[in-house]
Amino acid sequence: MIGAIRRSVWLVIAASASFSMSTLFSSVKPVLLTQFMRETGVSTSLAGWLVAAPFIGIALATLLVAWLLSQFKYYQLITGAGATLVSAQFLLSVLFPYPLVTLLLQLVSGVMVGILMGVTSFYIAQTRTPGVLFGLVDMVGVLLMSLMVAGVSKATGYMGVAGGYLFSGVLCAAYWALMYAYKVKPVTQGTNAQPDSTLQISVRPILIIVMGVLFVTFSGQGFAFMFSMADNLGMGFEDAGNKIGLILFISAFGCIAGGVCSARFGAERPLFVAFVVCAISWTIAINATSQTVFLWALFPAITMLQFSFPMLLVLAGTLDSAGKWAAVATPLLTSGFAWAAVLSGFIVQHWDIQALALSTQVGMGVCVVLLAVSVWLHRADRLALMTKALN
């Protein structure tokens, strides 16, 4: 029993490290989005693509994770993916003035992080308490994110985009080293055998993942431009980084709150509340005319993202007993941050930042509809099973 708990602790550490690489991308995104335009003169839309590329890479990793898990061992995967990731981040600190090279290295970085996240999610989904572990992992990643936002703000303030990528490279190396703490043992409910590379496809898993991606996408639009909003309100990089970092630190506890609410009330009702609150709070933050209103509205907006993310991961983890859907869903859900940067960059370039409020409202409305359809499908499946059992 003690041995299983100890192994679960090391698994949480390894998974938190891999998830923190993704939240690191989220941390540097709003800072680099603005700084890219200042230093290189690229358009808002292109800057959005450049900082979104890691999350697109994370999404592309979805196509590889199941197959890689069936072909390679844990240490083989983390060694290859980690070394490639760290190398790419340090190269970016030198080669960022070249947009095509930057785009390629960002994509490669994202694919590597997606593989690392998928591997650890596979093992978590097979434990006896995946909801608790996913909540802890997500909370750790967000707690660290608050420090990373402040850190990258200072690094970028001193050394520009190059400093931001040097900061990212050092942290990626540290997180990569932590992943070796986990010793692969049979901590799962079933066996520790390598999975096959096939998935049982059905409508509800796809619907849930699409809903999760859209939620992260539309709720992340404001997140991508929150430093630009702060700048428009007279806040400097370091000041905004410290205050937003504090908000991120406090909001991290929404991860545990989400896990508790999901266990007590199910995922559907808490997610509905999160969608509504997200739409309202981002609308207020985006249209704020004072720093105080902006920061107070930013808190529930960011908290709802942290509150919902572990619930979406748990939902994905319950779609099959082998953990394959969780391994696939984790990088896909994270890819929503990429589409958020791309979509928000397009909207701001063609309209203005205030237009992000309407876009967020529409997106949250779509999520509510998909959530309702998912609930209906789940009830229909349960009814069909009950009818079959009675017959």
C-alpha cells in the first residue's frame, strides 16, 4: 500500500513536470505575443501564429501518442522528446528573428510536449483515483504558471524575446529532469502491458473532446491578449506580470475545487456554471476602462479555466478503461490555447480587442449546446444498457 502511494506521488511529480511544460507555453504566450510585434515588426496575425505553434504541435502529437506508447518504453520516450524540446527552446533564443524557422521550432517543441503529456496521462488514467491525480497535476502546473508569468515578464523585460526563450529553455530542462523520478511500476487497476494503437471511436468521446477544445479556445482568447489589455491600461510588463501572476496563483486552487464539484455533483452542472461565468467575466475584463476592474474581472475568468480543465480530463479518462482516450485527449484539449492565439490574433487585426468579448460569448454558447448534447447521449446510452439488461 505504501509502495503504491509512493509510486503515485512520483507519477504526480512526473506528470506535473510534463503539464508544466505546456503551462510554460501559456505563460510566455501573452508576453511574447506583444514583444514579438515590438522587436520584429510582424503583424498581429503572424505573431499569433508564432506563439500558437507549440499548441498546434501539441495537437499534432495526438496522432503519434497511442502508437508511440505501443512501441517504446517510458524512459525511451521521455529521453528523446525531452532532449529535442530543450534543444529547440535554446535555438529559438537565437533564431527567433526568422519567422519560418521560429514556426518550425515552435511546432517541434509542441509535438515533444504533447508526447510527454500523453505518456504521463496514460499512466494516470489507469490509476484508481485519476480524478484526484489529474486535479493535483493541473493545480501544480497552474501554481507554477503564476511564477512563470512573473519570471518570463522579467526575462523579457531585460533581454526581450531572446530572454523569454532562454528562460523557457532552462525551465524545460528542469522539468525534463523531474520526469525521471517516476519508476514505471504496476500502479494501474489492470495490467502494465503496453497498449495497442487503436481506439474505439464513438460519438460521445469526440463530442466531449471537441467541447473541451472549443472551451479552451474561446476562453483563452482574452488570455492571449491580457498583457496587451494591461498595457493599454497603463500597466508595464513587470507590474502586469506580478499582478497577473498572483491571480494565476490563487486561481490554481480552482483545479481542486473542480475535482471536488465533479465528484459531488458530476461534471455537467459545474461545467455549465463555468461556461456562463467565463462569458460574463471575460466580457467585463475585455471592456474594462480601469486597472482595478480589469484585474477583478480577470480573476473569475482565469479561475473558470482552471476549474474546468481537470473535469474535462477526468471525463476523457472515463471514456475507456485503458487510458488511451486520456492520452489522446490531453494534448488535444491543450491545443485549444493554440487556436485561441490564432483566432484572437485574427479578430484583433480585423476589428479590435473589444471584439473578443462577443467572440467569447458565442463560443461559450456553443459549449453549452455541446454539453447538453453530451448529457443527452450519455442518458440515451444508459437507457439502452438498462433496456438490454431487462430483456
